[in-house]
Amino acid sequence: MAWDSNKKLTPYFVSTVATGIYRDEFDSDTGYQSISQISGWLENNVGLLNTQIYTSFSGSGTADGDTAIQGTGKFLYEEADIFKQLYLVEYYKKKTRSVLKGIDSSVDFITLRDGDSTITRTNKNEIAKTYRGLTNDAQGRLDALTAKYNIYGAVPVQVAGADATPLSGEANYPVYNAFR
């Protein structure tokens, strides 16, 4: 859910997350991915987000012709950022695979020199290594975000000691409210 201009909760749309990725990560350059490609991937991988952060969101709801992310909890900025990182990890993995496909089938030379003429070609292996590094960076950020989300978003099983507030109960066995 997100806040609209009237301060009402509205559904969080796949296109909102996709537009954020398109604008913030790819600088609105269609040479990387289009918004429809990004939103298609997000719409089809809500289950991956659920597995990552132990939620039960669904991309099956629609509102105003767009896919709304719905679930038992609230889909807010934290969930959207984790979903974005999931997309980036998979995007960089896909780019690495596509570069590696071409390595076996092409003549790989880096530099040819003949007299004063020089032809330099990009090394696909180095490009693949760069994408692999980007994948590792995105995966590290995803792991950190997921750990923080799961730790700080978790509800305590038991609260005792000075951090609990007594409600009611017997004199020796007070009942504590863990969800104050």
C-alpha cells in the first residue's frame, strides 16, 4: 500500500516499482530494459519476494488496469526496495549469461596491430566479470536488506524483563503485552 495525495492508503502497483527501477537504476534508458519488461518480470516473480522475506503477497489484484501487489501485510518502501534488489540480481545474472553465450562462438582477440594500424576489441570475458561483480554487489545488498527486514520486522515470540509492560494477571504471574 502507498499513500495517495489525499493521505489514503492505495494499492502498491507493480508499475510503481518498475518505473522506479527504470528511472533510478537505468536512468530512463530503453537500451537496458523497458518498463513493460521490468513490470512483467516483477509481476511474475512476486513468489520469489515472498520466499525471500517470508510474506504472502500476491500480484493478482488489479486496480485502474494495473497489477496491484496485495497480501496479508502491507507492501511498503522496505518491501519495494527488496523487490527492486531481487530484480537487479536476476537482471545482472541474465546479462552475464548472455555475454558468456557469445564467448564460445566468436573469435576472441583483444588487439591486432599491423604497422601503424591498431584494432582493439572489447574482451567479452572482462565484460562478463564486470556483470558478475555487479551481480555479487546486488546480491550482497539484497542479503543485507533481507536480513534487516526479517530481523526488525519480526514479531517477538516472548517478551520478559524490564522491556515488557504488565497488563493484568495474578500477583506473581503478570501478563505482558508484547505488541504495545
